[in-house]
Amino acid sequence: MDVQIEPSWKLRLAGEFEKPYFAALTDFVRQEYRTATCYPPGKLIFNAFNLCPFDKVKVVIIGQDPYHGPGQAHGLCFSVNEGVPFPPSLQNIFKEIHDDLGVPVPQSGNLTRWAEQGVLLLNATLTVRAHQAGSHQRHGWEEFTDAAIRLLAEEREHLVFILWGAYAQKKGAFIDRGRHLVLASAHPSPLSAYNGFFGNRHFSLANAYLEQHGETPIKW
């Protein structure tokens, strides 16, 4: 199966593309995009991988589902296109960055600038039907993104995995804490941000760890 994805990821994930679940997933996604409005645009489904080659990854942030409103999702978790109002979780992420690092809240919610520095902004499910949160869950995407996380955890050293909320923490439960830095807290959603997301200092902790291991810190 010819999947249009960045070459270093294509090489490592080749085995997944040949599995029956991925063929079924591909059929499902194609049918959904043909018959309903879905996000992100088809060419951006693998945007997180395409902007962040395997050997360039420094930090992994795990999200759950793409945004399902018009013009928001572009293949990076928590990120929105230029000019789109910040969703509440992203507002809270920027607030924590400001409180943690003193960085002013940016004008744009497009996190491509993070991805290009080595932040893999990976949703567990890479597609969604418009206005129907979770509509593409349990069709195979989770198995595919588990495989990507496992490859990073097993083949790379000294990465930072950021797990916000119970869903991400469960997805990253297998990661070797002796080999990587795993930062876990409440989710930035308004429902939980005051229960341990605010004040988690994940951005300064991630940068301190990267510097400790000879890597350039992220300009959050």
C-alpha cells in the first residue's frame, strides 16, 4: 500500500501498512471522506509525521482526536490553522507556557513552529467526521499511532513524552521511564486544567532535560 508519508517514517512503519487492520482503516477513511465532511484535509492526515522526521523527534505530545470544526484541524494535535480562534485547551497551553517561561501568548495557534523543531504533535486518531468528536475512533488509527510511539520509545534515547490526561497516560504507559522523560498531568481542557495542568511546568522541564542531554531546547 502506497501511503504518502515522510520517508523515514514510511521506512519504519512499512510493516504497519501491510497489516489487515491498516487496509480496513484505509477503506473506512476513504469512504468517510467521500461521503461526509471530514478533518483534517486528506493531504494533512500525516502532517505530524511529515513535519517531524523520525530522527528529528525530541518531544512527543499525545492528543486524542482532531478538532472537528471547520478550518481548525491541520494534522497536529492541539494546533489550529492561522487566523482560527484558539480552542480552550490551546488557550490553557499558552497560559501555562507564559506562566512557566514568561513567553508572551502568540498571535497564532498554528504549532507548525513546534513541529519543525522536533515536537511530534500526535493525535491517537488522525481523522474525524465534522462535528462528531470521536467518530473515527476504534477503526485502527490507535493501533497505528501506538506503533509509532513504540518505535520512538524503543529505537531512540532521551526523548520527552508529554502525556496530558488519562487517555494519553494510558497510551504512553509502556514507555521506559529510565530511558526517556515522561511528563504526565491533567489535561489542559477547561474541565481539568485547574486540577493539575496549570503549574505542571512541563515546558521548562522538557527543555531542561533536552539541554542536559545535549539537545537544543524548544522555543515554545
